[in-house]
Amino acid sequence: MLVKKGRLLLTWPLEEWVRAMFAAPGVVTAAITPAIALNAAQLPGSPPRDPADRILIATAAAYGAAILTRDKAMLHYAKATGHVRCVAC
């Protein structure tokens, strides 16, 4: 969506970029388990209202991963609660 809206500019075609990113060392895909879905609905503090953001937060917390984002709500939540690591980009 960000590419289509012109908010993200890529130097490669989107399909090629996605394939390259998923093939990069250290990149893993994460399954959304029932526990992650439940945790997304029960995040501590005042989590972002966007359901997709809540799923990302719960998934990152479950896998011990950091979220690389510009989303102010996610960055604020991470700083306020320490529940998940978010890195501003």
C-alpha cells in the first residue's frame, strides 16, 4: 500500500524487493498462533487501536523481535510500556 500511495519509494520492482527481503540473512517469517491472537486482544497499557498494529506488537513480543517502524502510536506504546521493542526509522 505504501508503494502504491507513493509514501515508500523502492529502487527495485516491489515483487523483487519483497523476495530479496525475505531471503536476507536473519529474516524469518512468524506464524500468528492462537496465543498471539489472544495476546493482541489483551495487550497491557494503552495499545494502538489498529488491530494490525496490535497483532504486530503481540507477534514481536512473542518472538522477542523488535519492530522497525515510523508509526508514532507503536513507538509511543513501546516506550510507555516496555512490552515490545520498537526502533524508529
